Amino acid sequence: MKKMLVMLSLALLAACNSNDQSAITDDELIMSIAGADDLQAVDVAELPVAITDFTTEQFFDSFIEEANLAVGRGYELLLGSGDLLYFTTESRPLFIRRWQELSRLRVWNLPCVRPFAQLGQVVRPAQLPATIGEYVGANYPNYEILRAKLINGEYYVGISRGIVLKFDSAGNFIEEVSPFQETRCACQPVNYDALPAAVVEYLNANFPEADFARACARENRLLVLLTNENGRIILVFGRDGVFLFQRG
């Protein structure tokens, strides 16, 4: 099935100018990127600014865990939440309609992802219910509301230090949101005292002033969330405690 989808997508692409992706649908381009055998890892810091700006605005409650490029076709981003995002080489976000097919194609290789990333409605801080501002002022004094979105009737509100809060439609507080809690495969909570010794040593050596917020273990990775006066720090380790990479 995967080979059939890839061959079909490549055939459609071959019929177009390699610099003109307008002749094929978003679905076809997404299938081609997702099914590419030549995906190349991309340093998140080297992604086009338009892509990182889009993910910061729409997915501030998570982070870009991995990024790949299918040359001449586009980018695939895996978020810490398990969501997959796709962009053209010109940084235009791609939107999927045939998500069931993408699910069969991508989940086969990445069983913990959710191929259909749900976008929220961006909400400016001044447009939030007054009760949200009151809650933040009372419980997070001197913290600023930086951005917000509305999804499925719930407000996700990003405040200083990388903290994300969730409220219901009336502005009642629900919970503080973890940047890696929504993946299809459970990210099992890990207490600070249960962290591998190598991880604790790394935290003490490199982030002695940061506050430990939470950690969880999934697949072959251990994710640690720290906060300091500059915002959040996301550290990813192997399950053996070896440091892999850092995200903001």
C-alpha cells in the first residue's frame, strides 16, 4: 500500500515542474513527503523562519521534536505532542483531507504519531474572557499572557516562562498543559527522584538555576521540562540517560 501511494505521488510530481507545486493537491504532496524514502533530517534551528513562526503561533503548547526534508517536495515536522505537520519547500503549511490514508502510511513507521494535527483559532490576549486574565494575575503574578488559541471550545494560553494553561469556554481553569502529554503512546510521568543518575548530573552541571517542572518517558526517549526566568527548556535524553538534544 505504501509503495503504491509513493509511486502515485512521485508520478504526479514528475508531471509537474519541480519548482511548481500548485498543480497537485495538498494531499498528494503530503503523501509524497510522508512516503519518501530519501527523507533527510534537518536541524530545527535551520528551518525556514516562516515555518518556525507558524508552529510558534499555532503549537506553542508543544515543540518541534524532529524535522525532515524531502528534497524538492517539502518538510515533515514531528511535534513533541505526537502531531505531524507538513510544509512546502516555500514554507506554506499543507492541510490533509485524506488523513486516514496518511494515518495508515505514517503510523506504520511511527506508531506514536497523530498524522492529523488539529489547528486552533488564534486568540489575541485582549480577546480572552476576563476570568482568564484574573486567574493568571492571581495565580501567576508578574507573568504575562503572550499568546492564546481556542480549540474544541477550550482556551490554551501561553504565559511567561513557557507555561501553558488550559481553560474551558467560560474561562474556568482546567489544568497546566505539558508540551509532550498528547502523544498517542503514553508518556509515562517520571519523578525527579526517579531520573537516571546521568540525567541528574547533566541538569546540575548545565542548568543549576533552572526549576524542574516535569519529565516523562516514552519509546526510547526521556523528556525533561525545566523553566527559568527566560522561559522553558526542553531536554531530550535516551532512556540510558545520554543527552540527545535541547528545544526551547
